[in-house]
Amino acid sequence: MVFQEMNSRCQVDLIGMQSQPDNDFKFIFVYQDHLTKFVQLRALKSKRAEEVACNLIDIFTIFGAPSILQSDNGREFRNRIVEEACAMWPDLKIVHGKPRHSQTQGSVERANQDIENMLSSWLESNRTSKWSEGLRFVQLMKNRAFHEGNKCTPYEAMFGTPVKVGLKTSSFPNDSIEHLRTEEELQTLINTVNNASENTNSEIEDDSDANNNDSSQNDPPPEVKFETQKEDEAAVPLIQTDILSRQEQVKKYRMSAKEGLESQAKKMLKVSNLKFPSGKVGNTVKLRVPDVDRARSDPRNLLAVILEVQNEEFYQLGTKQGRLSHLYTRN
């Protein structure tokens, strides 16, 4: 599935942390834009529809809501999540995505694996077990990491600019900003740098004017005023140019992300077709139970029988207990 606009399709998932709870928090809520791969993380106390929908609304009111919400990780992500979100925000209208395709499954599962590894490293580096506090830092680490498919970072694909971390990402040397505490100290540093730059430029101008006569060195005041007005009039077009440049930068990054998704989708579909052969009505298949829906004593897989094939892609399955409500793809 390839989209060329942000918020066309977003994916939600849960990472179960019941074996390592942080006080009342037992789940990690993962929200990912399908195009930009921009990730947002939240700590959840439960997988109840109300709590999940509340976090969705928090994201929607900042970044906007997607047209399609993809979710296939268990009961907590079924239509009642969308219904609960729409009940909290009556103006909202989104639809629930189809059962997960192989092209979309790999993306969210890789994101989950990256998040778990980054979180583990953060906990070890900070010598703490409070993973709920580390999620915001892991979120930034994930969004500023280069994405091979997009050929840029998720943050760049979303906003069209690299992540800024205050003065650390400025052109000032680290030893100059190490002891800065107030705006006045920052302004002093800026003035020092500007004065040094002006002195350098003045020395260059003096060298270039050494062969000119004295009369050419004293320009009349009206010309100076004219140049100043000229600069002021040019300020507005410069601002407009900067805005247009930023828009073009965002378009470039997102077009790169779209091309990367198309390339990845072709590779994933080829691998999926080789790994998962087509099933026929009457075949017995193994179905993995999502971790968030499985107790420790429950089996990891269910045996089911293919009852019906729809659109040559989706399978209706049944067990001894009856017909399963979801449609499933080959993977």
C-alpha cells in the first residue's frame, strides 16, 4: 500500500510490557504515519477502548486525523476504537482499515522491534526501569534515525527539516555554548561573533579599496538611505521565498518516501508470494494469537480451516468454536 500524502493511512499497534510493568503502565501505544514513518509513543495502563481512543484524539488534535486507521493487533484495535474516538470528537470521520497486508505488516513490526531495542538501550544507559519516562526520548531517537526506504529521517519527511536540539544544532562551537544560561549571555556571544565577522569583512574591503581615490570613498547620504530602503522592501519577498523553499523541501522528502515505499512494497510482495503459498477451501492453517490477547497459559497458535476465499486475497477461517470475525491474508 503506497500513499503520497501524510495522514492518508496511519497504523496503530500495542507492545505488551506486562512482564516489565512500570507502576500502572503495562503497554506501549505505537502510532505511525504510513508515508513518513513518523512515530509517536504513549504509555498505557490498559488496552481499554477508552484509553486508546483518548490517546488517538490527543494525536489527532495536533497532527490531524488520517483517512484510514490501520489496526490488526487484536480486539482492542477493532471498530470500537474508531467508534469511541468519533464519540469523543463528533466532527471526526475515519474508517477502519482492512486486515493487514504483508506490505504494511512488516513496517509496523520493524518499528516495534526498533522501539524495543532503543528502549532497552536507554534503560541500560540511564540505569533505570521506568520505561514510561524513556518513551519520549526513544520517540525522538526513532524519528531522527535515517530510514532506508524513505532515504531520509521520518522527522525530515514530516517537517522538511532536520531535528533541532537547541544550540547544539547551531553553528556555534560547543565550547562557546557550554556555559550559556541566559538570553543575555547568548546575545553577547552573537554580538561577539558578528563583530568578528564584520572586522574580517572590513579588512577585506580595506584591501580592495586601497587603490581607489579619496572622492570615491565618500558616497552621498541619499545613496545610503536608498540602499536601506531597498533592503527593507526585499525583506517580504525573502520571507515568501523561504516559505516556498520549505514547502518544496517537504514535497521532495515525501516524494522520496513514496518512491521508497513503492520499491519496498514490490520486494515484500515478491517475498510474501514465495513464502506464503495460496490456500484453498478446506485447507488447515495455523493462526498466530496476538500477544496482547493471549494469557501466559494460552496457546501461541490456533488451528483453523479455510471456509471461504474472497477477492483471491482474503480468507474466512473457522475453528471448533465457530467462524472467526476477521478476514485474514496469507501471511
